[in-house]
Amino acid sequence: MPEKRDYYQVLEVPRDAPSEDLRRAYRRLAKQYHPDVNKEPGAEERFKEINEAYAVLSDDERRAAYDRYGHAGVQGMPADFGINPFDIFEQFFGFGMGGGRRSRRAPRRGADLRFDQSLSFEESVFGVEKEIAFARQDTCPACNGSGAEPGTTPIRCKACNGAGEVRQVRQTFLGSMVNVTTCPTCGGAGETVETPCRGCRGTGQQRAEIKRVVPLPAGVDDGTQIRMSAEGEPGINGGPRGDLYIVLHVKPHRFFRRRDYDILLDVSINVAQAALGAKITVPTVDGDETVSVPAGTQAGRVLRLKNKGVPHVRRNGRGDQLVILSVEVPRTLTKEQRELFEQLAATMGSEAQPQERGFLDSLKDLFGGTAA
């Protein structure tokens, strides 16, 4: 009995070849050595060898065993670990060996649809109901989806006898090879319509505008997707409808910006408020709030307003609002203001003091300020 060749040599690929390279090599070689194509002596045995090699190397578990132990590593493994080369041929070349083919009239799920919905910042925070209108295919009301003019019915296709497929059988050394194609007369439906419905021109479907009221929960963010089950395109051959995915787009706010479930707000204070401390009024999504600015506040300090942020979508509670302070230095001064600043400057010295950057400065860079 001749010794088996290395499977990688059989497929003419390196041992580290990715699955896509294996697939391309198999397709090329199997097509080249298929007995119906290649009548040279030895083509049949070469074809069997190629199928055997690909059946092992295309399966991750069998390939790993083969890489470690060689041919001995895959002996005795269950056959269903491998692939059906006839299914591969049907996929690659458009014909099969009979049996196992999914019927073209089997129910298939309809396509999903996408709808883009804009929200204001406040709507994304607190939630809202939106009425949306989108187009999709619906069953023709005139013919109830049959495609036939009311008062008539579809008839069985005479070309395929209702199968929806046309089959041509050839005998090969592997058995009966069946070339299956969609029936050109009925397009795979198995029925033909002699008098098409005037409402849908025989398709059984009409484009329709659908309106739905959609509740959007509090806390949704830009890019959030809301799935509405069975609101997509109709299925084929009685299959279920697809889904509708609503993609949310939150408009930028004039003042606020969002980080996870926190709301960030930049506020400027003057040098006197920073040095002496002050009470200031800041906006929140719930209304104005009075906050205290501590004396000696530096630029970049963050004041935290608890539970003034965005509600959590899947649990209770809200994020916080972070008020990030900047100290505004006046560009122009009145005569009186300048005299006061000069008096202050005389008491504080004039030497600039360089400071080393420390760990807290890095935190300020990372988080946008120092939390109060």
C-alpha cells in the first residue's frame, strides 16, 4: 500500500497557510483534477487525495491533531469532523451530488432594516417617545400576496412541476452527479401567474410607509441601537420578517458634553472669585444650581454635582455633573482696577517660581481637572 503524502504537499500550501489559502488551493486543484474535467490517468486518485487532505486541514481540531501527530493523529476521528466534498463542490462550482441540498422553497427570514433618528441632548438624557415613518415591502392588499389578479390563482409551474428547480443528472465514478439550477420559468417559486395582479404587477408585495411610536429609554447615547422585532422586510416562502434597527444620533449641546454617564460643563470664573471664593449659579439638565467655589481655587478644578448626570440605562441611579473651572484673566482694566492689582502685586513679590510636574498634575491632564 503506497505511503500517504503529506496533506500540505497535496494541497501545495505551506504548513502555516491560513484557512483562506487552503480554500483557494482546494478549489483550484479540485477543479483541475475533477474526473469529469481531467481524463488523464491518475486524475481520479489525485482528486480523492485532494478531497481527503482538505477534509482534514479545513477542520481546526483535525488540523491540530494532524500537525502534532501526522496521519496517525486523525485516524479514527468521527467522520462528521470533516466536510462533505460534495457540498463544497455545490458551493464552489454550482452543482452537487444529490441529497442534502436546502430547498429553494424553504422559508427564509426577511432582511433587516435601519432607521436613523436624531435626538436632542435632553431627550437622550430623560428619554422620549418618537413617532417614526419608514418604508418597507408589505403584502399586496389586492391579491393578498399571491401575485395573481383577484379572482384568479397561481398554477403549478409546468417546467419544474412545482419543484422550483431544474435538475440534470450525470453518472460519474462517484455516483449520480446532479446539476441543480433555479427554474427559469417560475424563478424558483414553483408556481406561475397567468394573470398578474395589477396592484403589485405580480410580485405579491407593495412598497408601504409604516408609522410606529417608539419609546426611547432615558440614558441612551449617540450610536445606541434600538431593535424592533419583526418590523423589517417580509420573509420568503413564509419565513419570518426581519427586524428594524433604530440608530440614535444625539445632537451636540450648547454647553454640556457627555462622558459615559457623567455630564461635563466648562465654567469661567474671574480672578477675584478664584482667590476669595464665591457662590455661582450653573446650569444642569434639571435646572440651575448654586455651587460654592472654594477660596484659592486653581484653574482646572472640578466641582462635582452628585446625581445630576445621565440616568443609567439598565440599573437605577444617575451619573454626576462635573463643573470644570477655568480662571479668566481680564484683557482690559479700568484705572481703579489697575491700581488695585498693582497694590496686590506689590504685596506678592515679582519672582516667577518654576514648579515640577507631579502625580496630581498627570491626573489633572487625564481627567480634566481636580475633583472637589
